[in-house]
Amino acid sequence: MEPYYYTKMTKPQQAAYRAMEQGISSLADSFQVPRLEKRELGEVFFRFRLDHPEIFWAPSFRYQYYPDSPNLIFKPEYLFDRPRVREHQKAMAARVEKLARPAKAFAPLEKERYIHDFICQNVRYDKLKKPYSHEIIGPLGQGVGVCEGIAKSVKVLCDALGIWCMIALCGNNPEKGIKYRHTWNVVNIGGTYYHLDATFDNSLGKCILTGEEIRYDYFNLDDKKIFRDHEPLIAPAPACTDGDHFYYREKKMSFTKMEEVYKRALQAAKKGKIFTFHWRGGYLTKEVLTQLLDILGKAGEERGRRAKVSLNWPQAVLRVRYVQEESAPAEVVMEEANEGEENP
């Protein structure tokens, strides 16, 4: 199957893409590509790298041209010298194979969850944003990354396990305080496309820091749900129209009735376990939230515990921890999935 972004290009763009693939893979100092405008050439290079995150050693380029030539001289800028590139290539190929091996026989959905859980358990956000954190060598080699490196790592692992996957990209929005582009993935499971944002789930779960449970708030969402807190795409992606198979609904942790929440909350309070669930009984308004907090608090009081609630409001996901404290109203903290800010 042809790489996703490649299929969306014109013939001249595809010719430049193929020249980049061949030249950069062979570690050439320079090579010719069809002449494109500067902006167009940059877009082809950017999308080529989204299609091929395994080619991680050439993050930028320069070029030369002659007025009468139909071609450009393309000059990749490599992260390392050639011997080190080859060392990193070999190390990353071995690393990906080692990580993929235990999941080779899994069903597609289990493979996807295996990849998602690996990211959440083993990668922390790199607030310093080192250059390698934008590439697979950050998350897979150093255990740190930013959203771009994480999305690329998810794709490389999906490719290794035979799951169709592409990298989705949205723009920034200074008016909302969103300073940077954000990247995540779209996967095809059972012939259906879904959004998968391991970076956002990682920021909520904080598994490697606190040992808390992995979060799945952004595991197999449709377009309607993902764009509640993601900006519009700036590059094409397949439509994700199935809203009935996101993680919490599949695991029967998505509720439409208050009594269902209360029953499960009682069980969690009795055992002192974390209770994470999704509300889909209509819009999560302030009034509905107040009702949920009341019954979560009531369940805790019956077991001599206090409910501490974290809320991901855009995705209507609540996490409840019951602690041994004197009876008091349920305490709620707003969570915001993002690219690395600490959450309570």
C-alpha cells in the first residue's frame, strides 16, 4: 500500500518525494528533485517525513537552483555523520523489532492497545524539546519525546505490527493559548478509521510518575469527539465516523444512567480502587456534573471514604479516587490533556 500522504500529492510532488526517499536513504550529500516552489518543496519534505518516521536522521534541508534548470539540487541536513547514522539505524531497527515481537500474534485491537500502553508506561514528555524528541529515537531510544516524536513512534510500531496508521496534524491557535502544532495518529482497525492520541493519554495517566492506571480518553475516537479539544486538521486525514467503539464504551465503562454510576462507584469505594468512566447520558453540563459529584460523594460516604474526582470535561471522562478521610463533599479537579503540563 502506498504511503498515505504520498497518495494525496500531484505527480511532480510525488517525483520529488521519491527522489527524497532514495537520496536520504542512501545518505547522499545532494541529489536532484523536480523544481517546485519553496513552500511546496517544504510541504513535500514535511509530509514525506510523516509517511516515513523510520527515516529520522534528516530533519531539514537546503537547496540550490539554476534559472533555466527544471530541477533543484536538494541538500539534506543530517542529525549525525554517516557512521553514527548507520549505528542509529541499526539500533532503532533492532529496538522496533524487539518491541513489536511480543505482540506479533495479537489481534489488531490488542496490538493497538499494546503500542498505546507502551507509550504511556515508558515515555515522558520532554519539556526541553531536544531535537531528537521530535524523532523516534527520542521516545524509543531515550524514553522522552514531544507529540511529534510520540506520533512517529506509534506509526513505526503500527507499521511493524501490520496496522494501517498515519500521522494527523492540526495547527496552533494563539487565541486559545495553543502555541504549537499538535500531532497524533489515525489508525484503521477492522476496516474502520479511528483517532488515537497517545500523547494526550500519557499526559493524563502519568503512569511512569505516579503508578496510576493508564488512561484511554483518546483511544479510538471519532471526528466529533477528537475535535472537542483538538484544532482542525491542516493536512488531509481519513474521516473517522464510528463513535460507538471508543475504549470506555467497549469496556462497558461508559454510562448513561446515574444509578449505573452509583453502583460502580460503591464497588470502587469498597475496594479503594480508582474508578474511571465516561458519561454519555447527554451533555455533561454543570447541572449533570453536580449530580454525578453528589452520587460519587454519597458512594464514598457509605464506605467511609472521600471521593477525589479528576475531570476531563471535553471528553466527559471522570477519574475517582476514594481515600480514607472524614466525610466531606466530593472534591473535583479539572484535568486538561495536553503535551506535557503536569496534571493533578
